[in-house]
Amino acid sequence: MNRLSNYCRFVGLSALAVIILSGMVSCRYLSIPEKDDILVRPVQQTEKNDVPAYNSAIIKGRIISTDKVNASTLIITYRPADGNKAFGEYAVVNGQGAFMLYLSQGRYNIYTITDYNHNGIYENDEISGAYGSPSAAGEISIHENELITGVVIRTARDNGRKMTLPDDLMFKKDQGIIKQVTHNGQVLKIYHEYFSPENAQTGYWNPSSFMKAFGAHIYLTEEYSPRKIPILFVHGAEGSPQNWIYFYMRLDRSRYQPWFFYYPSGIRLPLAAALLNDELQELHKKYGFSKMAIVAHSVGGLTTRAFLTRYASDKQNNFIKLFVSFATPWGGFGAADLSQIITHKSIPIWVDLGTQSAFIKTTMAEKLSPTIDHYIFYGKNDKLSREKALDARAVDSAIKTFGFDCTHDTILGDRKAYSRFIEILDKELW
């Protein structure tokens, strides 16, 4: 009888998942694509051999060339303990540049190949360095949701005489290569093609490809001015800086400077929060601004809250004075809980978006610093976040809550919502 009831319960939940997910066609980031970002070959992390493994960790570093050449460098990872012993992931930077490697949990060697002859092909006789040293490649162990920073690889032409790539490093020199085209603090117009809806969707459904091209950075729309207060906007799932065009066009540029955190929105939320912290710390070290506000939409509010509860206090990131969230589903999504039943049709972020996920429980249990004022904006016609936008765990600690006759998305283009937002901005920051 128990087996029968359990079977019926499973069938019922599965049917409910299909109904819920199919009913959200207009909200594509909760629909199921034909392809997802799970590794083709599952990594055996438990007793089961069918557990999907995601890219869910990042190594950040920098290439330093002793040759002082302006040539692109391919950074490739190799898993010595992997059964297939194939390269894991790669990144390409120009000259002496910073890189991000988006990886699954594991142990890695990192090698570099520099295109010294500028023919656009990374060849075996152009090996230029390795993490550790050319004579003894070092190993980096990284865990799920971990961000490792400060990795330095020194490259030189002569290093190729001291080392060779492992025989089973299965990298094809003629395979397609995606080059990183942006960096932290870069100045870009909000209508730039990098911020297109198509790229935003790639960041959700295939964050690995997005990371190769763009990484996860904070972008400025004009050169930094110490006379203006930074307002950092954080998009939600399948979003980009272009979601904030209504705010961007109306913001008083004599007082404020709009910044945008653009990241692959399909990645694990704790990892997105860690990246936001690291990129913001880099800009604060460079510019030394004394105060700023963070404004977030939808799931971006969860990312921001995780960042603020983990990395902001009266001693750390204490320049953040204001947090304004729009249409954030503080309690997560029931559909994301159900999606975990169909593990082969899931993407990394869904692990964190479930109402019972460890991320939601931890993030909502932790308190914001008393030095940060939080205001909640929500849409009364928001059929996506629904009552989750007024989760008591968020509302109880907010300064004030404002409701508007908007949907989940139209709230970012609502005149009344924007007017109230500006009132709060001027009151809190001046």
C-alpha cells in the first residue's frame, strides 16, 4: 500500500510540475529547454552514478608575460584525476589579462598556450606556461560554489622548451574558440550588443558559453566620477543591463552614475554573490567611493541579499548604504522544487531557487547589516512571484514596502514606481 501511495504521489507531483512549468510560457526562465548546461558525462560524487554535475565553481587569475608581447593566450584546464583525462574548460585573454575559468568541482592543472605567431591557432610549439612552474605544474582543488582568486600564471616563449602538454590532454587546435571580450569596470553603453536579450538567454541556459565570452563583471556607462554616487543595478534570470533602460534614461547624471552587474544568470546563486563581492571590491580598491546603492530585480534580489548577508557589515563593504529590490521572490519557486525530480532537465540555478533549498533557508535566515536600509517594491499583479514577494522574512527587516499596479516585469517601467524610487534615493544618499 505504501509503495502504491508513493507511486501515486510521484505521478501526481510530476503531473503538477508539467502543468506549472507549461503554464509559465511567458516566463521563459522557468520553462524546460531541450538542452541544458549539465556536463555530458556525470561525475560520480555519491553512490549513484547518474548524479548530474554542473560547472559551479570559478578560478580567477591573471596572465603575466615576461615577453611583453601583445598576443592572445589560451588558458586550458586539465583534470589529472578524471577518468577521461580531457581538458575541463578554457578561457582566452589578450596580452597580460585577467581570466575566469568556470569549472565543476575537482582537481585541475592549468596550462597556457600563447599565439606568438598571430595566426589565430594555438599550437603545441606555443606552450607558454603553467600554474606552478613550467618544470612542475601545480594543482588546484576547487569545490562546488567556491571562488578562488589571485591565481597568477607567468608566461614566456622559453617555457615551451621546458614543458609539454600531457599526452592525453584532448584539445583540438582547430576547434572553435570563444574569446573573452570584456573586463571588470569596462565602460559600455547600455544598448551595446553584449547586453542583448540573446546573450542574456545564453547566460541562463548555457552559462559556460557566456562565461567564456563575458565572464561576470560590473560595467560602467561613463568614466568614473568621484563627484557622483554609484548606483549598481543587478538583473534577474535571463536578464541584462537593458532591463533597466527606463531607470537609466531618467537617472540624474549630475548626482548618480549607473553601474550594472552583468553575469550568467543560470549559475548557482552563492557563486553569483561571491563574484559580485569580488568585482565590487576590485572597483572600490581602485576608486575609493564612500557610499553607493544596490538596486535589484527579481532573482537578482536574492543574489544581492546573499551578497549583503555574507559579505557586507560595518567593517566590510560598509560603503553600501541602500538596497532597493523589485519583484523579488524571497521564498523561491515551487516549480524549482519540482524540477529537481526531473534531474536530467535542470540547470544550476534551480538547485537554489526551490522553496526548500538550502540557499533560500540560509539567505532568508541571515540578517542584513543595520547600516543598510532595505526597501521592497512589488507588483500587485505579479503572477510569478505572487506572495513570495512579501515573504515575512524579508518584509520584517525592510524599512518600508511599496506595492504598485504592475506585473513582474512592467514594474521596471512604471512611472509611479520610479518616482518613489527616486524619492528614496535622494532621501537616503544625500
